[in-house]
Amino acid sequence: MKIIKKIFKPVFFILFLLFTVSILALSIRGVYGNPTTETLNSLYFKDDGPLELSPEKGRFALIYSLIEDKSFHFSLPVAKTVTPDLGYQDGKYVSLFDPGVSIIAAPGYIIGKYFNVSQFGSFAVIALFALANALLIMGVAKKLGANGIASSLAGLVFLFGTPAFAYAVTLYQHHVTVFLMLLSIFLLVKYKGILPLFFVWILVVGSLIADYPNFFLFLPIGIYALGRVFPIEDIDNRVKLNIKILGLISFITILIPVSLFLWVHKVSYGDPLQLAGTVRSVKDFDVDGSPLFREDLLRREGKVLEAETLNKGKTPIGFFKTRNFIKGLYLHLVSDERGILVFTPVLLLSLIGIYYSYVKIPKVTALLLALIGMNIAVYSMWGDPWGGWAFGSRYLIPSYALLSIFVAFTLTKFRGRGLVLILFLVLAAYSISVSTLGALTSNKIPPKVEAVALEPISGKKEHYTYLRNWEFLSNNGSKSFVFQTFGKDYVTARQYFFMVVGSIIIVMTGQIIYLYLTARKDPPSRKATEGERI
Amino acid sequence: MPNFTLSLSIQKHTLSNIQNWIERNALSLIVFVLTILSILLFLFYYLNGLGLAYNDARSHLDIGRRVVEGLKPGIAQLGSVWLPLPHVLMIPTIWIDIFWHSGLSGALVSMVSFVSMGVIIYLFLKSLGAGLLGRFFGVIVFVANLNILYLQSTAMTELLLMATMTIGCYYLLLWAKKEEVLYLIKSAFFIMLSTLTRYDGWFLFLFAALLVAVKVLIKHGFKISLGQLKEVYQETEGKLILFSTLAGFGIALWFLWNLVIFKDPLYFAFGPFSARTQQAQLEAAGELHTKYNIVLSTVLYLYALIYNSYAFTVILGLFGLIALWFSKIKTEIKVAAMALLAPLFFNVLALFLGHSVLFIQGISGNTWFNVRYGIMLLPAIAVFTGFLVDKLKNLRWTFIGLFAFTTFFAFSSGDSVAIDDARVGSSQKNVTEVSGWLSRNAKDRTGFILISAASHDAIIFSSGLPMKKFIHEGTGAYWESATTAPDRWARWIVMRTHDDNDLVWKDVSRSEGFKKYILVDSYPFADIYELDEKYLGDLNTGPTFGKQK
């Protein structure tokens, strides 16, 4: 039996990899052909294509500039594709998005370009990060004492059962952030002592290059890791504060991401400490190609901005307001626009897992809850909790990953309870269907307020939930590269969707049945509590 | 790998000594820190002009001032609408001009209450068995709030109400815990003070009385034999009478006061200046949306609560409440602690019955009004949060960290609805133009100003003129004479033209004498009329009525 298990493990792992890679490959958004300066601004690549919204447009334009123009600054034709999220600094057009993701995805562009699919190649890099995230969720959950199959189910839940799926197939920063976060946690959970800290500091500080709010998001990891540099011991009648010299030395590694950060910002914005979001933004262009700013446009409309408003510079902390918190919280958790309850209710099962995890491994649970709390707090206070036009709550993707780990605990605890597993399957099937709908179609879902405002213009019902994706799909629309390039001649978009969703649900059902059967043979009484020893 | 480690050791008994020292001196420490903070913040809000932004703050100060100065000073000036304790507490200082015009006389009461709140939250948590960290954290939750820091710097009544209510609840908790009747008496005393501060206290009185009865029942258990029933009834009755006699004494006094001064024990409730009358006006204008709408009443109050206390803190408080309820603490103690929740039920009920009005920008119209009522639950939130942090040891730093994080942004974004209401909401009243006119033109000229204090107390205050310059509703014979024959008594008249809610307009506009006045200026809140110079010869300019009863 042991031998069978030994053989089965790598086979299962390979099958798992093959399956996830296949589903991701079927879902990555894209069109055939390498975009050029002339075609980059076309509907083929933009609204009708994979560069549908400003985040992926801005990031892809930067990759294009880096590879084709060897510059962090945009040429005028490229700049025109990026508005309204275009910056202007020292007479140059720059990206308003943190440059990290573009740099990371650049190798994908180069490889893709060779096959005449440079855009697909760039997006595929993010899909690889998403895959790595699913594996890391598996790894962390297992390491913390969850069952192996339950852990792999948790990985699949994150990857295909949350809005994270819709951002695994395009060019957003979220999966990179999650990767750095999960890898940090994995290193801290798997390895004791100081050695992992050398890498953790790089990941924690490096996360800033991917997305500036990561400064807050990664704070709990930084503080947790600091506990290893300054461990406190309780010995008999003394309390001992230790200072690990090697731990202090490990801080040196921070210099690597810090240097990279400063260099990238120096070459991008002319000032190593200038943050992307605080650059003056260009709203349009004049006939001669010169930039037009907000005040220019208002002036043209005969309006005058008050001096106070004009002089008000953008500050990094100015984006966060506690007054927004309750609205943001509602939006992220329960609203039909972006809420977890509507888009990925399977994660509700994580609440049970949190309890059991807290009982077994309180310290690591506290870390994970701090990360989730920080994620929710940061983006509930954020001025635009919708994340612009977006599918689901994209800002909560780190929380989806962490909650998935707790789902593994729930499944582990109740793996012998058929009813709970059926409930899980039902919720997972719903969540997977919704998320796949988003991944295969579009992220262009407006906030309710904008959808309502659009109705008089469009003269039709404007959906602001995943019904908008369904509408898109029903019109035989899918932005999947495989569907657009090969599939559409053989199947409709809806059939394609059902094939993908069906495959995921079948595989997960198989895993659940296996989990249930093994649980009946082997009652759940695991004692593995690696976290306790951390 | 070599293990290079520097170590600092400390003996546990040394730590224990430090902890004991902190515990021994905790209250002094809290009093010291909060006093410094309180003074600095008063100065801050005084210097930036926000300390007197609330219309009500100026009215409170004027009420206190009228007791000691004016054409008819005396205790009767405490009036009938607002309960008297806040104004009584101003009396020792309000006669000093700087204390009146800086608002310090009223703020001082709030500041002392603020410091007391820190102490009482600490003690409350100690009584619930929370450790030092939990206790201090509870105090921090209360203090690290811009709405509280602002209100403690003003002459508003929230802090005094909070302090009297919370101290009352604290002693109720001690009574539930220790069964010593002295604590019940102390609780009754402070709840009585709260009933003399604001009508919220009246609800607390009833709520606490109910809890006293429930506590006695819980002590005996719910499975009582018929024989024991009488005994339990007698004990409940005894405790209730003991508690209610003192706690309800203030209410009885207030009825008596209204009967003696205004000839009607319910004058405060049904009189022309009562909240009911004001709410009736709002209802007529279609602005009293919460009346008989329990959902809207609850939603609006919850928003006010969340905006005042900050959403994350409210969530922590809710978790704390759950943790407390499911803790191993004795049920009667938990029940007593629930007295802290009285403001929640009171405010929702008051909104539902139409006795109170609350506007939340974006939900009920486009302005704020009375949003500060939501702050009343902050003591409860502070206590519950402190308890939570104490009980969930492994999560305490997670909670503290997230609290610190969100609070940082509350301060960095200047998140204070209480200030917004005072600056741009309906609770503000920028009367600088009209009061400025009075200050410039009436200061050095003889003659009285006829004005309705009920409508324009803010103008009286902001003019900077002495109270004896004004003839208002509380000046007895002066008022009666001036509203009958204004040209003999008032050189200036300040009123809202064509508005019968303004008592001066209502009485004076129909009089013959009014024809002798010239409209000299018009402002958003009031118009100013001045007696034609040719009639000045017949004008009384001195306090000729002498001492009135």
C-alpha cells in the first residue's frame, strides 16, 4: 500500500500540473499577431481584444516600450494607447502603473514574439505565477497539517473558483503579489531559523516593485519574520531576549530589491523616490500631440479649478480613508457588484477552517489572519474599492489565496462527512462557473453607479454583475486565445465555457470522492502541527 | 551554521515588579497622560476656531452665562428644554468672560469627563478580569478617536453624558459581581446624574432597572418553587425600589422644576421649545424620515455609530461583545455589562418614535445632522475590544496591529464626522456676519437688543456683547415690555422676517412700535432692524426693572 502511495504521489502531482496548465492555457486571453505601434491602438487589441482595460493596457504598453523602444518612457503613439492612465514627468510620457509586472512579464513577450504571439506570451507569464500560487497554497496547507488532497483542492479553489482566475489570464499585478506573499509564508513555515529570512526580506521588499500597497500588505510578514531575529525565550525564572546576529546580517539582502526599486524609478520617473501613482496624469492630447491635463480640459469647458484643488498634490496615503471602510467592506464581502458572497461563496467554508487552524496552529493562523485583515482593511479604505471596471473584487485576490488555505483545513476536518463535502462541491461548482465565466470573457464590469448611468446612453439594461459576462458569452464572445485562434471554428463560446467548467468540476469531484473514501479508511486525526514548532 | 546570538536576560520577578508598578500607578498614568492630551487638544481646537463651531455649544454656554449675568440672572435661566447638569457645572467658571467666550467653561466639564472615561474604562476592564494590556488597549480605543478628541474640547454634553452613564454602568457591574448594596447606590447616583444631563440617561435608568431585576432573577435561577417566588419577588422589589428611588430622583426633580418654573410638569416635553415641537416642524417639512420606520432608524444609527467609532473598531467591538457573552464570566455580570449598550437601543427607539433626528450625508439627504449621537456607544466598544484583546491571546497583536493601522489612516485623513457636522452640516450656524454687525455697531452705543434666544443664541454668543445687552425670552418684564412696545425698549431688533417660529417676529411685527424701525441689514440667519433716530428720546437704555423674581 505504501509503495502504491509513493508512486501515486508524483503521478498525482504531474496530473495536477498537467490539468491546471491545460485549463490555464485554454483560458489565457489573447489574439494572434505581434502588435505594432500602428495596431496597438486598434480595437483588435484594445476593446475587442485582450487589452480591454487600462491596467493591462498600461502594463503591456510598458513592456512594448521596454522591448521595442528600449525605454521606460512611451513614444507618442504608444502613449496614446495608454490614456487615461498616462503620466507625464519631465517632458516624458510615463506609466502610471508600478513597473514591476511589466519587467517580470517581458521575457514572455520576447518568447511570444518569436511565435508571433507577443501579447499572449506576456499574459502567459502571469498564468505561470497563478499556477505557482496554486502549488504554494497546496504546499503551505500541507505543511500546516492539512490533508494532501484537501490541499490540492484548496489550490484549485483559489485558481479556478475565485475571481483570481480572471486575473490569471491577463496582465495584472495580483498574482505576482500573491506569489511573493505565499512564497514568503512557505519559506517561514517550511524552514526554521534564520536562513529563510535572507530570501523573505527580498520578497517582502521586492513586492513593492509589483504594487505599492504591498508595503502595507506585507507588514505582518515582516513583523512575523522579525520575531526570528529577536526571539524571546521563557526560561525558568528568566525571560531572555535574543538578538540573532545572522538575522541582522540577513537585512543586507534588502539592498537587492531596494536598489532595483530605486533604479527602476530613477529611469522611469527621473527620481528614485517618485512613485508611479503620484505622477501628474495626462487626460488627453492636443492636436499637436502635446499633453492635456485635467485643468486644461476643464478650462476648455469653461470651468476653472480652484487653486486649492490645483495645488493639492497626490500623496500615497491620501488614497486611503477610514470613511470609505464600511462601503468598501460591503462591496468586497457581500455586494452583487464584487462581493465574495456572490462571486466565490465557496470561501465561506474557510471560516470553519480558521477555527480549527487557530486551535492547532495559533501563531501561523494569527499571521494569515493579519494578512487577510490587512488586505481587506487597505482596500476597504481605498478610494475606488471596485478596482475600476473589474470582475469580482480583484483587490482581495491575496485574501482568496489565504482563505483557500483555510478551506483545506475545513476539508481535512470534515473529509469523512459526506454532507459537508457535497456542500463544498455545490459551492465550488457555483464559484468555478462564475469565475470561469469571468476568465473566458471579460473583466469589463462597471460599478453599479456607472452601469446605471450608461443605460440612458446605450438604451439597454447594463449589467454590473457576472450577468454581463454571461451576456457577452451568449453573444458568442470569449477573449480566450485558444478559442479565438482555434476553437471558434468548432464550438460556440458557450460550449467552450461548458467544456472548461465541466473539466474543472469533474476533476474536483474525483478528488472529493477520493478524499471521502480515504477518510473512511483513515479517520481524521492528524497531529501534524508544523506551525506550532515555528 | 554558527549561532551568533546576543542575549539580554531579565529576571521574571523584575518583570513582575515592573508590571506591579504599572498596575499600581496605572490610574495616575492615565490621568496624567489624558489630562495633558485634553489640554493640548482644547488649545488646538480653540486656536483653529473649531471649538465653538457647534451651534449647540454656544447655546449651552449662553444658558450657563444667563444664570450669572444678564437682565434677569438666576437659576431659573437653566430653562426647560435641555437638562440642567451641564449648565450647572459651568456656573463656577462661566462668570469669567474668557471662560465664556473661549468655551472653556463648558469644555472643562467635557475634559474632566474625558479623563474620567479613561479611568473608568480601565477599571471596567479590570472588573471583567482583563489583564493590563487589555485594559490599556480599551483606553486607547476610546482615546484614539478624532470625534472624541474633538468633542472633549467643546462645550457639548456628550462626554459628560458618557462619563455619568459609564460610571453608573461600572458600579452596576461591581454590584452584580460583589453583591454589595453600596455599589448599587453608587450606580443609581451616577445614573441619576446622567438623567440630569440628557434624556439618553432616562432610558439608561429604565434599562438598568430592568437589568437589576434580571440580575436578581438570575441569581436565584429560573427554576424557582412557588414558595421561593415570594422571596424572590420581595428581593427584586426591594432592590428595584432602592435603585429607582435614587436613580429616578433627578427625573422627579425635573418634573418638579418644570411645574414650579413653567407651571407644567411636562413643559420640557410639550412646550414650545421642546424637541417634540422641533421634530413636528421637521415632520411637516417631510424631513423626519425615520419616524415609524424601524429599518431606517436602525440603519441610520448604525451608520452614525460606524462613522463615529470607525468601522474596524466597531467590528472588533462586536467580536468583543460575542467573546464576552460566551466567556466563562458569571451570567449576572455579563448581563450588567450589557447596560453599556443602552445608547444603541435608546437612539434607535428615539429615531423610530420621531423624538430624535439624525441626518447621514449620502443616506438621508446631503448633509449631516446630529451624527455625533453615534459616538455614545464608543465606551461599550472600547470595553468589549479591550476584553477581546485580553481573551484571544494569540490574536491580540493581530487585532492591535490592524487597529493601529486603520486608526493611523483615520487621523491622516482627518476622519471626524463630528467636526464635519460642526463645520458644514446642519449642526453648524455661521452667524459671523450678523454677530459681527452687532459687535461693530452696538458695542459702544447704549440700548438693548431684542432677540429670541431660542432662535438666535449663537448670535448672542458670537457678538461678544455682554448678556445684559440683550432682551430675550428669559428676561421677564423686559421681554414682555419689549415685545409689546419695542420702540420703548429695543434699539435694535434681530429676527427672521416673516417667520412666526421666531418669537420676536411673531410678537413684534404686529405691534405699532415696529413701524418705527428701519431694516439696516439682512443676513442668511437673521435681519437687523434699528430704531429710527428720531425716536431715540423715548427709549429706555438702562435696566430699570431692577431685580425681578
